Amino acid sequence: MIFDTDVLIWFFRGNHRAGALIAAERNREMSIISLMELFQGARSRDEIKVIRRFVQDNGIRVIPISEPISHLAATLIEEHAMSDGLQVADALIAATARQTGLRLTTGNVRHFRAIRGLDLKAFRPSER
């Protein structure tokens, strides 16, 4: 399962549902884009160290951007940027999930809903 950046952010904010979701998953993955987004949002070097330690301690595989992923992301941007507002980071994360055949867990389902062939799992940080 690939965790979208927002799920990981919820975890770092102390959300118990995000923590339980991550703990329950045996195969934990994330796109390198999500790792970069987490680093970008860090407020200090110490926070970057916490993120690195979290990835290592939880055995999260960071999936790099390959040529097929980048080509698919470009196609997704071409198809969905104007009609659905798809952004570059989300296109790369979606392309990573599709190319690897892994389910993408996200709290932002609407960002990805229009993408055909993408296996999505909705995450809700609280009960509704």
C-alpha cells in the first residue's frame, strides 16, 4: 500500500487513525514525492531526522521516480490538469501507484478520483 502525503502528515500530527492504519499494513510504501513533501514541510533539521527515522523504523519502502512513472505522470497531467485540476505532485504519486499496481491510501480522494485504473482507499482522519 502506498500512503499519500496527507496520511503521513496526519500521522505526524498525532492522529491515532493514521497511526493505526500505518501499523496495520504489512507492506508500507510511499513515493519519493511524498518524502520530499514531508521534508519541504519540516520546520527544522530535527524534524527531518524524525521523518527519516520514521521511514527507517517502519520499514517504509520509498519508491523512486522511474522513466515509466514519469511518462505516465505526464500523460495524467495532459489528461487531467485542465479538467480536474491535477497537480504535478499528485500526478507523480498516482503514476507511482498505477505503475506498481499498489493501492493508494489518501484523505484526498477527490484529487485522484478521475484517474482510471487507480486503486484508491479513502482515509478519514476522524469519524463522520
